[in-house]
Amino acid sequence: MKQMRLTGPGGKWLVFSNGVLGHTLYVLPALKALKDRYPQAYINMVVDSASAELVAASPLVDEVTVFNRKKDSLVRQWQIVKGWRKEKYDVSIHFRSGVRNEQLAFLASVKNRFGHKLKGSLQFVNNICFDVNDVHVLKKRSCMISQVLGEDVDLKAPEIHHDDIGADQVEKLLKDTGLSKGKYLVLHPAGKTFGGMNWSLERWACVAADVAKLIPVVVVCAPFERDAVSKAINGKNIFHFSGTVGFLSELIRRSGYFLGNDSAPAHIADAWRRPRVVVYPDAEKECIKWAPLHTKNCRVVPKKKFLDNCFDEHLDWLLTQN
């Protein structure tokens, strides 16, 4: 890697992680390593709209740029570039690979641009980082930030910071519905992959009905899933809540238990260390990549066992953990 020359004592950094929420969550520990190395570094994190609130709540981030590679117009992209050119950023780190992200950093005249090798694409980074496969995503982040900083870094589990607005919204909703902190279970039965992964809303509906006999069940999902989820999962003692990512985080933090698929809410529950049972794909590589970091009060169940109704034991265990 080239020797970096930074503006000022800490430099100005663009950190690209405009992908799914789970990926972005695991970039936050890399920002801590960056701030440990350069305490006065100015960090602008580039994320999509779904991750913006979670990132903005972190004291590690000085500025947030929302950029959706698939939806933002060329006019919007040029406005972003002009703003970055004016600010004169020293470094861009491309945790989210892609030619479009690299192009924006290049057009913004960022001096040092770090990214992974792209297959079959012209690249606009000037520092290629080697990647590691078949490891936890946090290990992948450790590998990349180590190369950027020029020293070995062993990242710790991500920390989520409180969202004041989300907390107020959750407190009001709990009061309005009569739910008590620590006395309800959050269920996330879907996720972006639920169609292709066949998580089975029908199976989750049976589970929710069983749990609701013992404790209130709060069902959460993304807006595009809401119709299908609410139609499949309903009944006595089952509630459907929706809101921002900050709201979701604070809702999970106040819950007694979490139940759901391997997706962003499960990783938020992991960060808050809530008692949980999480259904994972049967593929071993996916389990390795996204395994929970806090294993106390946590059980992982393969999808096949979940679909085969081998789940009662895990539910009984979960409800004894708080």
C-alpha cells in the first residue's frame, strides 16, 4: 500500500457501506479502529437510507451521506461528487464494493482509495486490498482495515448507540398498548431473502400463535413485507409495529426475547445481547459468515429443523432465559 498523506492531524475519510443493514453494522467496529489510530479523523459514512439512523447515532461518525446506487439519479450523484470535491477528502474505504462507489470517489478526487478486486470490471481505486473468504464478516472487516491502517487490527463486536427519537417512540407505543419492558418477544419472520430462502411465513405463524399464549409477540418487518406478514401472522396477543431503524433498535433493546431469521434485526438483537433463537440457512458458509458474536443466551437453529417442526425445545429454552 502507498504511504498516505493526510490533511490535518487525522485526515478526512469517506467510508462506503451503502448495502444491507447487517453489513453496515459490522463496519462500525472498523470505524473505532480508525478513530483509535487517528483520534481527530473526520469520518463521513456513505450508507443507504435504511442504515442512516443507526449510523448517525454513533459518535464515531461525523457525517452521513445517503446514497442508493440503484435509485439515485445522475443529478443526485453529481451533487454528491461536488460536495466531496469541495471538502477534499484524503481517503475512501470501500467496504461496499462496486464500480459506482469507486467512480464517485475518483470523481471527487479522493487521493487514497481502498477497495477489493472486482471481477471483470474497470476499477477506480488505487489501493487493492486482498480479501479473506469463509470467515465471519467481522474478520473480513478486520482484514481490510488492517491493510488501510498498515497495522494488524482485531475488531471487537459492534456496539449500537441509543437513538433518542426511536426510544421516545417506543416508550409511547408500549404505554399505549399496555406492553411492559422485558415482558414481550420481538419476532422477525421475514427479511429481504425470505422469498428466496423460503423462511415460511406459515411456519412462523404457528410459532407466533404458540408463543402468544404465554407472552405478547411483537412482529416487525420491512415495509415491502408488511402486507404478506400481517396477513399470515395475526391473532390474540400478537402486535404489529413498524418504524425507523432507530425505533426497531430501541424496541429490541427493551424486549425480553428475540426470535427470527438470520437478518439485520437478529444482528441488532445480538449487539444488544437479548436472549434469542435465530434460524439460519442450512449452508455452512452462511452460518460461519453471520454467526452470532455473543453466544450466551443464544441458540442457532438450522432452517431444515425449523421447517420440520423441531422447534418446541428451543422455544421452551428461550422463555426461561430472562
